[in-house]
Amino acid sequence: MTARLAPTNATSSGVRLDPKVIKSLRRRKNGPGLVFLLQWGLVLTSTGWLVWSAMGTEWVWLAMLVHGGMLTLPAYALSHETAHGTAYRARWLNETVLWFSSILYMEEPLHRRYTHTNHHTYTWHQNLDSQMPFDLPMTLRIWVLEIAGLSLLRYHIVQLVRMACAQYSPMIRKVVPQDELSRLTRNARIFTLLYALIATAIFLGHTWLLWFLVIPRLLGGPVMQYFTILQHAEAAVNSPSILDTTRSFDTNWLGRVLYMNMNYHVEHHLYPNVPFFSLPVLGHEVASQIPEPDPGLWRTNLELVSVVLRRSWGKNTRARTIRQAPQMITEGVVTPISKATM
């Protein structure tokens, strides 16, 4: 096996930790994930009250945006953590929450798990990573579609319909075991039926679903993308090292809670079996072996926008404050590097 095809993780990245430390950090617990569910429920109750209070006023859209952000970002984070099987020690609890969160995130659970496992195995490798959401280098048009959540939403809807019809893309056949395809189709049909029932209920007059679920989910897409777009944007393609392909960034306590510590993204890719609640400790343990995190959620996003704008104008795109792969520094006509797999 060549270095390029080797699984991308701590070993391929030259990061080493005491096996006893890793064993301790990998220990799973039910408590932190249950606390997260409780906190999330309280937050959604509060933001749902905001929506209810603002009904009939122009403030309802702002309330739905806040509610949508609190709905969508944690749904993504929880779907991701349960897809890894690290959110809870009890398997039944992990799988139950995976289903619930995946319904909100709008991705069938087995597809979520297997494509994401492949993403960790071949992180940011051209034509191998099944979760490369955009063409590289990123242009302004790509950035707009990504940050709006439109590209991801379209991908999830198309894949759900295709899987419900037992039609599988070459990538799905590659990453999902053959004996799981029938379950994939069954689950996709359940999801499709559920979404159809929600649409029917709204049509029959249950408009609360529109104001408290559907519209907030759409408005929350950009909030989610504001976090997730930073994971690999402007990173190196086809490198065996997670240090080249992945970005960690600083954020405040609220961002860390809602995102389930996925701002520690380099650390997560180095050791994907470490649960979310242990990632800050893991970050401390590997701090001397990995790059410093980029300087904050807002600042990193602003720098990314600056890079994308300069690329669209044909100007030099060297980033001033965030990590950027040399191959992503462009000027003039942009030469495509890789195509999206989503």
C-alpha cells in the first residue's frame, strides 16, 4: 500500500501519544451525551418560545434564524458523533440518537456512518474521500452555495430519493458493504415517508411544523455551514498527513458546546475514536505536535471569504492569518485541482 492510500490518521501524520493516554481518552460514557441532550432541549424550548412570542411580527424571521441555528448545528454535531459511535457508551442509546439527529440533519444513518468512515480513511484525497463537498480551489460561487447550505441540502435530497429507489452511486457501492444496501434503502424509504407526512400535515393546516421546524431548519443551514466549511477549506489535497488536510480553530464556549468540540478538528481526525468530551484534553496532549488552531470562528471565516474573493478576481490568494496549503495559493486563471464527491 502506498503512502497516498494509507489510512489518514495519527500514524500517517507522524503524531505519537502514550498508548495508555489514548486508551484513557477513548473511554466512552453516557453522562456527557445525556447532559448535551438536556442542554439542547432547554435551548430549543427557549428559542421555540422566542418564535412563538414573535409570531405576527417582523421579528419572527430573526427568531426563526436563532431557533434554526440552535436546531441545526447541534443536530449535525450529534449525528456526526453518534455516527462514530462515541456519543454514548450504551449502543442502543447511541443508535437511537443517531436516528433522531439524522432525521433533523436530513441524512440516512447508514449513509452518514459509512461515507464518514471513508472520509476519515481517505481525508481530502481526490476521488477517494466520499465527503469532499465542493470543487477545489473554492471559488465565490462555490462558497455562496456552500455557506447557504444549498449544495448540501440538494445532495441529501437527491441521495435520499435515489437510495429509496434502490439506486446507488458508484461511491456508495464503494463505501457501503453490499449486505447493508437493503437496509440503506429501507431507511431511506422511512425517511422519505416521514418527510412526506410532515409536508402533508402542513398542507392540512398544521402550520406550526413550518414555523418551528421546516423554516428554522432551512435558516439554520448557513449557521451550520459557518462552522463546518472551515474543517478542510484551503487545506492540502492528497496528503497523508491530517496536519496538512484539516483545520482546528478557536471559538467561544457556546460554539464549543453547540459544535460538540468539533473545532478540535485536527485532533478529531488524528484519533477519531476519542469522544467529543475528551477532545479538549486530547488537544492539550498533542499541542506540541500539531499546528496552532486558526484564530477564531469569525476571523477564520472572514479570511476565507477574503481568499475566495481575491481568487474570483484573479488576484493572489495567499492567506494572511489562517493556515493554507501552497497548492491553494492561486493568482490569475484558476486551475481546477479536484472535483466534489458530494
